[in-house]
Amino acid sequence: MSSQKGNVARSRPQKHQNTFTFKNDKFDKSVQTKKINAKLHDGVCQRCKEVLEWRVKYSKYKPLSKPKKCVKCLQKTVKDSYHIMCRPCACELEVCAKCGKKEDIVIPFNREPETSANTENQDSNHRSCCKGKEDSDEDLDDDTHSDDEDGDT
């Protein structure tokens, strides 16, 4: 195109037509690429979701190496790239975690721990939860025994 002011009409078609679509994992079969492709973009509005999907599709998405500071609570709790708010703040205020606008959230944050987390952590958490339940059951049993003794006297 000419750099002449006002000359924006193109007189010929595009020279090189794309014959196949870009594949971001064609040559890069790394674990990081697979993780990025599998990432679910939740807690964001429709526009931000499309932006993040475009970044993933064309290998422009860069994951965070360390947590970023949240603009609401000012703690280093933002673990998702391109987001400005942590999950709890975004859930509490019901706003998009990326742009901060009060838009309709396409996929809301799940209340349960992430399924993509290490299974070892989940197993240890599950064990500690089970231990806590067993301890609370024992406490309840102790309470019922003390009630029975009080009733006898």
C-alpha cells in the first residue's frame, strides 16, 4: 500500500493466500504447550475469553512464572496470566477477573479445588479431611458418653 495520505483502497488481491490453518502444537510438543492448550478460561467475560483463546490459538499466551498482585486485596494471589484480580475477589464482586468490568461471566469459577492440580496434593488433602472427620466423630462420641454419665447421676 502506498504511504500517500488518504490512499487506502487496495487495487490487487492478497499475494499469498493461506492454504492451511496455523497449528500451535505442530512443532512444539512440550508439556507447557499441552498445559496451555488444556487450560480452561473461567471467571472472565465473553470478550476476554475470546482474547485469551486467540492468544492460545496463535502461541501468544505466556503463563505467569510467579503470582501477580491483585488490584483489590493487594496480595500476590493472581495465578492466571493477563488477569488483574484473584479468584476470591472476582467471585465476591462478581466481575471479570481480566478486565474488571461487571459483565456476564461466561464460565464462573468453580468452588472446588482445581482438577488440574497435582493428584498428590489432592490425596494428602483428602487424607487430612478424612482424619479431621474421624477426629470429630471421636469428639462427638466423647460428648455423648459424658451426656450419658450426666444423665445417670
